[in-house]
Amino acid sequence: MKKILCIYSKSQNIERNQFKEVIDFFKDDITKNAIQEFQDDKVILISKSSFSGYASFFELNQTLFYHTGTFYPDFYPSEKKDIHEQKMIFFAEKYFKNGSKVIAQYNGFFNLIIYNKTTKELQIANDPLGLFGIFIYEGDDFVIFCNEYEVIVKYLKEKAKLNINSIFEYFIFGSPQNNKTFFININLQIPGCIYYLKNNKLKIKNISPILKISKNRKSINEIADEYFHTFKTELNLLLKWHPLIPITLTGGADSRMILASMDENERKRREFITWTSPHIPNEENQDILIAKKLASEYNLNHTCVDNESYSINHIDNQYFKNLKNFNGNIISGIIGSESLRFSSLYPYTISEISRRYISSAKECYNYNSDFFIDLNDISSNKKALTKAIKFLIKYFNNIEIDKLRISPKNINRSIKHIRSPYPEMPYTLNYLTRSFFSKHGGGAKSSMLMPAIINRTLISPFANPKLLKILWGINPDFLSTSKDSLTTIIFRKHLTDFCKISSNSLIASNENLVMPMFNEGKNNINYCVVKYSNIRLLFENSYLKNNINLNKIEIESDINNSETFAKSAWADFLQWALYIENILSL
């Protein structure tokens, strides 16, 4: 994984000593040979990478270039030349010829940093969907960009003020909306934009056109062909440009689709890994048991590894430290289920209040209630939102309801760079990849608490805009696990040779007749319940003690039963409290 810290002075010459603490904090989890630094009188640039040598800046015509995440052109690299240098030479030459508009034509999930040493102009751009998050803070004298928001909080210290509107948006809508974090003046970069800094001015410009999608009028069989061939092409392009990144191998349909779509030679030389689970022993873990069968059948280089940030069973301060310090990249099937089987998962992924405002195809989805109280009997969206706010506000001290600014318009503003006949689909992708803090899959009952942080490490071929553009014009009825769904047709038509080994995916059923269902062991999804301890002690944190009414929480939640508590909506309250305790102690 490649990350960047940029500190730009808007006025006086920059003094490194002023930022020594945060620079050391940014560098503390990586080896020295994977770090590169540049400094002049206006800017400090520090890059780091999980691969030695990949942290280096590329320079041409007195201009520095660097990218985070995955960034690559639309052709295969030469195997005889350095891959990193190839892409940067190609981009730099195109940039000097055509300007920043060429950025929108590149593949991947990235931030691109360009610094002209002569004019002192800094430019930071991102991919069209903003899939690789970078955080921004603009003060009176400095602007800080960093892939780690903790670095900015560390710099601000006691000046890092919590945004109460963002906090209420998390509880009501499922996450802070429209590029916000929990902190005033710390935001995510807007998708498809470039930020310019020269002298004392910060300017923002769109470089990616609005992604406009129309209803897909093709037959579902034609769409299946188009999707699969596009997926195969884009996957192998991604793999060619990133030869060192391993691939996850599980028992599900999405990792099976990646495996089946790889070029044979690529499959033989690539490393595959399966993460262990703290919930289930390896000998009972279905993902591991199925992965071993696949590895044996196709002669794969496969290992099982621990990951402290995956499938957690206990959230504490160490969990959030693990997120910051996890530096490995991996190609994953994440977003596969949430896009190809969208309608099946949508009611369990997006908050019920958000679904009220964003859903265009309500008849396609089952209803799922996930708020603290029942809102199902309220037909008016506005009245349901008002009731939710009034319920929550009694647990916070010293907050006046008329000073809150909780607007459902921010839901649509989150995806203003995309126009789709089914806006719930791009909204869900945005939620799953860019949310600062989320309730995805049950919030504290899952391992996806901070998507914008976790997705720095997970590279998903399913999040490719060319593929999403195909899906976001399809009636959600076809994006399910049924026998006539898009996924089932793709497997039947194109992946039959890889359906012999059983799977724990929902498409592996007698009805679908795609592949046999795996009935041994235990599915990790069914056992992923987070446990909590010392719940009362948590609220002794000074901020929480002064701002949260613990007495009301004790009365209305089962605070004495950690297992029941973890399965309730109150777990979402607790995960937020744990996070606040952690971040305020930096």
C-alpha cells in the first residue's frame, strides 16, 4: 500500500520542526527503505509504501509525480522494464502534453500528487469515484493532505473538534454524509476532483465528467456476456500492473469469479491467501476448507494468514491502531456481492432511513428495520426523520435540536458525480468504499467499521467503473441470488469449469444448479458477532462522561448483557463511543 503526507504552507516558509511529531507518527509503522521525503520552502512531501522502492517520487521537467493506491494505463506493461517507472513516465509525458484532464482516463483507485518545484504549485487528484480516500484539512496557514486522518487529528490535538451533525448522520443515515468525517474541517477529497494549491489559495476543479447512466435495454443474457468479458479484460490488466499483490481466496462466488477469469499463467504465479477467523478454528472454517480444495485442484500457491483487522471478535483501542498500521495490499472480492447481488444485500447494508430517501425501486427489496425504535408505521419520511432525531438527542447532553443540521439532501449530494436511474446502487458503493464510519452489515456486529480506511488495502476488480456502469442501469430484480439472476447466468455460461468444487455462496443451491453447496464446517458470516466488555468503564472517558447520558442508556439498553447488547442497535452507539475514546487519546 502506498500513502502520502503533504503539508503545504499558504504563506510563510515551512518549518519542519512544527510538524515533527506528526511526521514521526506517519512514519512509525514502516521501514526506512520504503519511505521517501521531499521538502522545500513551501511543501513537505512524505511517501511510504509496503513494498521497498515503490515509495519513490518520479521527476520530470522539475516536476515531482507520485501516486497512492493503484494507478495504471489501458495497456499491458513491458515485463523487461520497471513497472512503476513505466507508468510514471507514460503519465508524466501525457500530462505535459494534455494537462490534468488525462487523469480521468486512467484506471485504478488512487490519489495522484503533482508538485512543480519551480512554480511551487501542488496538485492532488483522485480517481473518478474517489475509491482511495485522502483526508484534507485547511487551516489559516497550512493545508494538510494525508491518507491517514489520524495524522491530521494528531496535528490539531485539542483543536480537533467533533462535528455533532456528522455524529447524528452516522446514527440516522448509517455514516457521515457528503465527504464528511466526525471532525469539523477534516473531510474526504471530493471524487473525480483535483485540488490546486499555489501561494495561499486552495482551488477545487472537477476533472472527471459526471458518470451518466441510462437504463440498460439489453437482454440479461447479453448483459451477462458484456459484464463477464469486461471483467476478465479489466482484471487481467489490473494483475499485470500489480504482480506482487496477492489475491484472497474464499468459499464464495466472488473470489471464484476472480480465479476463473485470470489468465492461466497468471494463476500459476500469483499468491493466494485466506484469512483466518477468531470465531472459528481453521479446521472448521468453510472459507479455508473450500480454498484448500481449490488450491489443490488448480495447483495454486496458497497460504492461510492472520489479519488483526478482519473478522474481529472484540473491538477495543487496539483494533483502531491495527487499522492505521495495516500496510498490505490485497486483491479482494469485496463489492462483488454488493454489486452483482445488490437487491439481496441492500436492505441489510444501508440504513432504513437512508433507504426511504434514496430507493427508486422499492418493490425489489425486502424491508429491514435497523434503527433503535420502530419507524415502520410512519409513512412520512420527514416525520420518521424527526422522530429519529428526537429519540437520539435525549442521550446527548447540552445539544439543542434546532441547532442540528441533519438534511437528507446530503444523501444525494454524496453521489452528485453519478446519475443513475437507480441511485441506490451508486450510493451503496459510495457508502461501502468512502464512508468515514459506517453501520455496514450491522455496524458493530461486522468488521467494516471504517470503509474509507479499510478500502485503502482492499483492491476490488468489481469496483471498476466500466463494470459498475453496466450494473447501474439494470433493474435490481436481476441483481440477486435467484436462478435467473445475472450472477447465476454468468456462472452457467462462462464459469462452468470452476463450478465443480462446492461453495458456501448463496448462489450455490439446488434451485440455481450452478455449483454444489458446501455443507461441512462453519460459515464465518454466521459467527461474526462482536463481544464487548467493561461497557460502563468506557463511558468514563472525559468526553463521553460530559456529553453522553449514560443513565438513559442503561435504562433503555441491555448494558449488562454483552452478548445481547452486541446484537442490538445499541452496539452501533458503543462502537462510536469506543472510536471517540480512541481518537481523543492520540
